[in-house]
Amino acid sequence: MHDHLILNSKQIHQKIKRLAVEVLEHHVQSNGLIIIGIKGNGSVLAKHIQHHINQFGTLKTDLLELQISKSQPHDSIQLPAPSSGFNYSEIPVLLIDDVMNSGKTMQYAIRHVLGYNPLCIETLFLIQRSYSQFPVLSNYIGLRLNTTLQEHVSVELHELTPEIDRVILN
């Protein structure tokens, strides 16, 4: 099976900027936003989103990382308290991951964050595949992609060298 380039670096970062603007527009009345990236590409994507939110607007943000073990999802690492002094029950939470496949990882993340009694939870994905198996609402999506179960979406995001970022379908 051959690899197919779905998004190049320029296209990825155009989508990230658009997503950041959408988040800003939706939270124009908010007092702040807690951004939580799923460890790995979700965290890198979350840093890019936060950067553009700070670049384009005045919404105060706090960036956290959530590590979810695929083999032991109930043993997720506890989230630290937001460094900005935000209280989870007073500020919206935005959970970010690179690809929504089945929805299972995000379902565990949502379940974990619910333990902090958040004001609300939203989700953001760079890529949403067409066949989720768990009921996860995608509030912000960079690209909807129709794939088969046998196909794999590979996202390469680099914090320090974003010019080589890409999304591949294989």
C-alpha cells in the first residue's frame, strides 16, 4: 500500500490558524480557556493552537498536558492545577488531539477531566476520521477524512521544525 500525502506543512498550519480563530470567536465572552493536549501530537498541536490564540486575541489561556496510557487508560496521569490560577469549574476546557480515530482516547480524556468538575469541555482535532466508535462530539475539526478501517492516518507534527509537518494516509 502506498503512502498518500493528505496535508503538507503549509496546509496543516493554515488549518491550525483557522482552528485558533474559531476557538477565539467562540470564546469571545470567556474569562479564559484551559487547553489540554493529549500527550504526543495532541500536546504539540495544543502548543500551536495556544500560540495562535495568543497571537490573534487577548483570551487568557493555560496549557496543560494529559498522558493517557492506551493499555491502562484508567491510570491517566493527574492534571496539574492550572498555573494561571484558573479554576476548572469557572473556565471552559479545550481537549486537543491530532486524530480522532475511534474516539476511545478522547472518551478517556473527557472522563478524566470530568473528575475536575469543569465548566464545559470542548474537543479539537486536526483530523477527524469518518468512523468513530465512541460518542465524542468534535467541536473544532481541521479536516474530516473518509477512510476505511484498514487505512492508517499518520500525523507528523514537530514543535521545533514545523516546516516538515505532514499528514499521510497509508
